Amino acid sequence: DVKVTQSSRYLVKRTGEKVFLECVQDMDHENMFWYRQDPGLGLRLIYFSYDVKMKEKGDIPEGYSVSREKKERFSLILESASTNQTSMYLCASSSLLRGVYGYTFGSGTRLTVV
Amino acid sequence: QQQVKQSPQSLIVQKGGISIINCAYENTAFDYFPWYQQFPGKGPALLIAIRPDVSEKKEGRFTISFNKSAKQFSLHIMDSQPGDSATYFCAASRGSSNTGKLIFGQGTTLQVKP
């Protein structure tokens, strides 16, 4: 069974801390994504990567950075956590299959910044 | 132009009833429209998807209706069951892009009452 694994289900961090969210996929997918999910706002794209060491900003990149040193791993970094970054973070990977990109999501990391 | 607008935000339906969720988009370059289903504690999973060359696609109790001229598409769940209670997201993407980056709607929380 193919998987996208996020390292933590729940995290509590203090304001100003540097936070790392890790995501690993075992499907050899080229593309990986980080979304945040907030009630009433849906899934908003933070960053995505279409190849190792390649990254592009999504719709809400401010306050975040990413790292993709290996194809299977995509990390989201909160340089200095703030309370407005309290949210559910979802990682996804995708690859082209029969003409469309199929997405597989991880189960999410619920981050609380206090 | 990148937005996908989804309504309603929440929906309560009796068991056996029809659940209808609507989405609208602006970008005419979008050519792939999936629906994702998310249960509590899980990441979203692909439910059903449609291309704009057809007006309707049915898979079991789930049907997508697509109106290209109105730039709208909707999900119909026939004979709704308590097990359908979940959050539903519509999405859109441009198949010609090299990542198939999905733009998601705001989400609809569906509760099916026994």
C-alpha cells in the first residue's frame, strides 16, 4: 500500500521556536506539496516541489520555507513559529498516471503554537 | 482567477436523502476537476473526478455534474448514508502544467443523520 507519512500527528511548540515538519513518500513521486487546512478556508498551498532541490512558492509561503534534499522527503520549516501558524498541515505527493496527476495525502500534523 | 469557490460550508442530510455540494471556478484553463473526501484524523482521498469533455460522471452513489459554460461543477451523493459523513473538497487543476497543482475549494462538512 502506497504511503505518505508525516512524522508527527500532534505538535505543540512555543512562539519563536523553529519547527520542522517532515514528510516521506514511498511511491517515487516527482511532486510533493505542503498544504495547511483551516476551517472555512479549505486547503491552501504553502510550497511545492517538482524535483529534488527544486521548490516553488504556493499561495501562502510567508513564514515558511521548505527543503527537499532527497526525492522521497519534503520538509516544511517554520523559521519562527507564531500563533497564527496553529493549523493542520497536510503533505501530499503526486505523479502523472493516465494523463492526470493523482494525489496521495498524509494523515496530517496538527500544530499548536502557544 | 485561481480560486475555486465551494458551497455550502456545512450540510446536514437525513439518511437516504440526496447531498449536493457545489463549486465554481474562474480559470478556463482548468481541465481536471476532482473531489476529495476526508474523514476525521485522515488526509483527503480521491473520491471521483471529471474532465470537461463530459457533462456527468457517475461512480456508484456519487455523481459529478459539470457545466462548462457556467464554470460550475457539483457533487451529488444519492441515498446518503451515515458513513458518508465527512468533509468534501472540490479541486481544479491544469493538466498541462508539470505538477498538476490542485487548487482546492473551502470544503463542505457533511453530516448524514440516521
